[in-house]
Amino acid sequence: MPSTSVALTPGLASFLKSLKTNPIDTSIDNLISLLKRRQIHHSRSCATATAYLLLRVISACRTTDAAKLIERVQSVGRRLVAAQPREMVVGNIVRRVLGLIRDEAEDDREADFNLSEAGSESQPQTPRALDDPSESMYGRFEGSDRSSSRPPLSQPAPISMFSLLSHPEPELSLPGTPISASPSGRLLGHAPSKDIRAEVLEGVNEIIDELGQVDDQIAAYALDHIHSNEIILTHTSSTTVQKFLLKAAAKRKFTVIHAESYPNNHEATHATISGNSTGDDEILSTESFQKPLIALGITVILIPDSAVFALMSRVNKVILGTHSVLANGGLIASAGTRVIARAAKVHQTPVVVVSGVYKLSPVYPFDFDSLIEYGDASKVISYEDGDLVDQIDVQNPLYDYVPAELIDLYITNLGGHAPSYLYRIVSDHYRKEDISF
Amino acid sequence: MASSMSKSSEAAKPFDIVATYNELLRSDPDLTMPIAAIEALVLLLTHSPSSTISETLDLLEKSTAHLKKSIPNPIGLSAGTDLFQRYLITTLQRPGQLGPAGDFNAIRAHLLSNGRLFIRRAKESRHKIAAFGGGFVRDGSTVLTNGGSRVVASLLQKAADEKGGPSAVRFRVIYVLSPAKDTSAEPEGMETVRALRAKGVPVATIPESAVAYSLGKTDIVIVGAEGVVENGGIVSRMGTYQIGLLAKAMGKPFYAVAESHKFVRLYPLGQYDLPIEQRVIDFNTEEDITDGHKPQSVAHSSDVVDFTPPHLISALITDSGVLTPSAVSEELIKIWF
């Protein structure tokens, strides 16, 4: 069995430690079981673990063929996602890595194409070199691949609306046949490329860096949103929110009302306020030691979740952390968030959600119920209460789905966005062919 | 080439774009208005021996204006003509084989020889939409829909197929039917109802007045659209707006299904801001009993449209994916600017 690192409590730290020494397949199994057992469960921890694992997978995959690399990453990604489908950041990171590989492969191929073009002007390499430029716009899965399969002519972005009128498809893909088998394989397959892995690895490292910096980048926007003497309501012990508040606290005086999010997160919430934070293994870097909010002179009022509505009329702004953000602008956050967002709506209080872009998932929530995870019922009623547990059905949902219309603003590491704009960020970060990899 | 032959044979009688357009729509019930318009323009080019770019563009512009004037509701159609014109201009401006450096005849030939292909693609985009939209129809859900939209029909039928045929149908449909123009004909949408029932999907048909009543039993609302306007709202058959309002009031997701060639450059500010004249509200001081009991020019729900503003729409299911209403303007900006 995978766990050679029994000395540590299984978690992110032990996983990262074992990653260096364990063989790659063991590491994959290890992460899968950690995800399944929920021993890694914060969004960022999952993202970090996935990114480091993929880094290893790519560096261990001795191939120069981008198509093979994509296949390998896809198969690992599929297993990870299957292990914990509700941890959407895992899929997000896999998609971004896949996008990286595709980008590199295409850059590579483009350069290659230029060379051959210069060499033999009259003799096109592929039949498609002669095609109408807009031809590539046919097919949602193909657009971006194709556009780079011909010499770069500084063309505008593909226009999907023209797909209807453009040139007929030559040979294999009749417009009728479903194009689910992405043509990238064919396209990337015969690229006699140099090793693209170095560049991909660099890209993955950038993603890892981004995961480390994301909170600070978001916190940089804090002063734009928190003003003097405001009353801010927040929920759970999200480090993103804490950093955001701390950043503002350095310059401004304000009051924080903190809902304690019983029963799943109240201990951590108490700790972030009072500063008695015990060693949290989920937090990676040593400098992420939190100064408690009160140390900076902010008035913090801790309230039970049930008091949210009563206090909402006094609140100027609600700032929330989230578990993951969905493509339609809705989000999945810890249970109780929807009540707060609803209450804020009733009182017309702005709701601001702080979230790293890595939490933004291209998944469309067709079925909200399936995204909600149920947790340990003993947190609601402990099993010592045997009589009661026997007779009642205790449920402890960990998450809430909050629809887009309850959110006023998202602040990501890229800035502030309206919920309706998120589709744009999704299309910037993930390639269409990877959405269902 | 076939076009040159038909040109010589039909040169005598002038090409009538309006008749061609109507004929196209009549001959193929599966054809949408924008596609029929594009087809009509392609046929127009076949019949006119223009060889310069500006001559062609001028001809297109004039015929488009004529066509729009002669059709009572040119909203859907103008999506097609605009798309065609933009495609032509963009292709001509772009460097490459079909650009100004290349031969104008090349692009002309491409358009002329591929008329059927455009139609086929337009129909195929429906299948694509059906594939995306399948995810919206969940097990055990009840879908409310209206009108005779072919896209919605294919989406629902595809969903019915996926769920494994007659034995394992797991969704139900509430179909809002509006009475047909003449009482003898069956209401639009009956065909879809029959097709769905044949696949074993339980379908209930309700009149428009029962929408609010039925929404409580509905999980999602899916409607078709005649045109998708710039702000992400939809222009659709009369009655869609009220379904949207009711769905919003009941908190049910409201999805519009449309091909991306139906995106039209129009920014209506309200119901009465559409560039068409509909005599829906017709004030009278006298009882209208002139001819039979059929008031003249009665606004019938299969002819008239209303505008559903974007805040009522949860998402647009198009052949370029599931879009939020605000994504529509971006697609349009891409082709115009």
C-alpha cells in the first residue's frame, strides 16, 4: 500500500514529502486514497497536491510526443477526479495543465510550420494550408486547435458565428460526424518536436506559484472594498478572507461580525479570531502564520449562524470565501453561506466573494444536489448520544449552492468581476477541448 | 458548373428574392429564417453576374433592404443577412487566398457551390445543441416548453433517446400549446408532442393560461427563440415573456435554446421597441363584429413575438456552448468590430 510515510498524519504535508521519494504510481494511488478519505480536503490543498503530482507525472513521462503526454495527464486526471468529483479544483488544475501542454505543442508546431513554409513556399505541407482562413472556425472543439495549424497571419480570434458559412471540411471530419475525438491528436501527433516538457514543467511551476500567492494578490484589492467604520460580515475560517481583512485592517478601522459556522468549522473560526491557532497542517508555508484579527485592533463580534439575519440590517458588506466557483456565476461554499447571501439580498447588502481563479470551474451545474457533500453526522450529534442517534436521522451537509443572482461581486487574483462575466474568465483559462477531458 | 447553366436559362425573368425566400421556407419546414435568408442571398448571387466587390455588396444591401421590407417580421431574417454580409466583408478584408490579394471569384464560387452545405450545417448545429442541452434534462425532472421550436424538439428527443427508449424514460414534459390559427388545424407543437410520446415520454399539453398553475410541478423551462438580441434577451413567440416572468417568480431555471446564427444585432429596450409592427393591442370603441367573429388582423400567437429580457434567462444553450446572456454581445462584437 502507498503510505510509506506513516510517521506523519496523512495529509498534504506528508503527501508532498513522500512525493519526492515514492515511485510515481504509488504517489498517484496515495493521492487518490487521500482524496477519497478526505484527508486532503481544502480547495487549495487539493489544488497544490494535484499540481505537484502532475509535475512529477510530466517529468517522469519520458516522451517528446505531446499527444502521449496529454493522454498520460488525462488518464491520471480522470482517476483523480473520479476519486473525489466534488473537489472541483482537482479537475481545474488538470485542465490547466492540459491547456499548457496543448499551447506548448502548438507554439512548437507553429514555429515548425514557419520554417517549412520558408523552405518550400510553393508546396504546402498539408491540404489545409490552402484552406480559407476562417475554415478553422467550424466546430467548437476544433476552433483553437486549427487556428494555429496554419501560418500565423496575425488573424483575429476565431469567430464561431461564421462557422456556418466557412469552407467545407476536407476529408475526415464531415461536419455531421461528432467531433468529440479531438483532432489535436492528429495535429500534435506528427509534430517532430523537441522536448516540450521543460516548458510545460515551467508552466506547472507557475501554477504552483500562483496557488501560493493567490491570497496576497486578492488581499491587494482589500482597500478598495473595505472602508473606514464599515461593518463587515463573514463566515468560516477561510484564509483568503482573513488575509483580505488583515490587509484592510492595517490601514482602516472597521468591525467584523463573524458567523461561527457550526458545526463543521467553528473551532477553526474561533481560532482565527482569537489567535489560538493550533498547527494547521493544511497551511503550507511557514510565513502564513495568522495574526489574529483582534491583534490589529479590529472589533470582532462572534455570532452563531442563527443570528445572521437579525444582524444583517447593521451590516455594510458581506465578504465570503468559497469552495469552488461554477461557470454560471454560482458557487459552492460551506453550509450556511446561502442563508447569509439570502439574508444579505433581503437587506440589499452587497455580497462580495473572494476566490482564487483556480477555484473557478468550467463545469456547468446541471444538478445542484449532486454537488453538495454530506459530512460527519457526529458533529451535529455525537455518537455518545446513542439513544438519540438511533431514533433520528442526522444529516450534516458540508456545502451550499449559492446561485449567481445572490452574489454582487467576485474578487479574484485578476480583479473584481460581475458573476455574469465569469464565463469569460473560464474561456481564458481552460481550453474547450479539455472541459470534459 | 450548374450555376452558369441556370443563369443563362433564367436570365429572362428577374430574380425575386422575396419569393425565393418564402419558397425556401415553405419547401423545407426544417429551415430557420436566418438560413433561408442566407440561401436566398446565395441564390441571388448565382443569378446576378456581378464581378466586383462593391457591385456585389451593393446588390446584397439593396436586396436585403427589399427583403426586410417585404416580410412582416424581419428580426430572424436579419440575423442571417447580417451574418452573410459580415462574413463576406470580413473574408475580403482578411489577407489570404480569399482576401483582396486573391480572386474575388474564389469566394464567390465558394459561396455559390456550398449553399446546400450551409443548410446542412445549420441543421447539424441543432444536434450539437441537443448534445449540450442533454445535461439539462435530468432524471426525474419535468420540463416545461412551448411553441414549435425545432431545436427544443430535437433537444428533448435526444434526451429521450439517451435515457434508453420507452422502457426507461425518466423525464416528463409539459407542453404549452397555443391554439392554431384556424380552428381546424392542430396547434403548433403537436408534432413534437407526438414524437415524444412515441418515444415513451409522458407529455401533458396545457393551454397558455395554465402556465402559472403548472409551474409548481415543473423543474426547468426550456424555450426556443426566433432571435437572440445583443443584450442576451430573446425574441420569441408571443407568450414566452410571460413564461419567463412566471418562471422567475417561481424560481425555476429558464433556458433558451438557439443556434448562434440567430444572434441578431438589435438592442430592444422593451416590448414595444422591436423594429416590427404588431397589432397586438388594438383599442376599439366599437364591438368588433364586422366579419364573422374573427377580428381583422388578430394578433395570433404563431405570428407575433415578444421580447424576453436577459435577466429572466438563466442560460442560453447554443452550438458554441452554454452561454450566459451577457456572452451574446461578445459574439456579436466579434463579427462586427
